[in-house]
Amino acid sequence: MNYTAGRYVVSFQAVRFYKGVRYHWMICCEHKPDELVAWGHALTQELAEAAAREEVTDLYSGLSHGGLVASTSTSNRRTHTRPNRRRVMVGR
């Protein structure tokens, strides 16, 4: 789904993630549609739309400079890095 918000084009995409779905949103400039201005994801389509709408407002007001926007879900504050694992040397 895509829509135009003034100088920006906002698009949404549902992506399967583990056992559920994650909703990605992307904001591009209208005159440079191949260049991402801001992006993020949320657990529901409604949260993704709200986050994208808020980011467009922030871009217009100069409060945001674009880039990856933190997840909108407070219950899902996970990083995408692997946890530190201890390596154990077994018999040499």
C-alpha cells in the first residue's frame, strides 16, 4: 500500500516474522522515490500507519532528520543482534 503525503511517499509492507507478521513502513521523497528518508516497523498495521504519520509530521516540522525510527511497540524492544554466547573449548 502506498500513499502520498505532500512531498513524501509512504509505503507499507507486511512481512512474515517468526510466527507472526511485522508491518514495515518506508518514507521516500516524492522527487527521489528510490531514496529512503525514514523507515521502521511495528507489530500491527495501525501502529505502523501511526508511526509513519508521526514521522512525516516530524519531517515537515524539522524535528526529525530521517533514518531508522525505533519500534512503536513498547513490549517489543529487542535488538537484532545475537546474544553473547560463551565459547567452551572441549578437550584438546
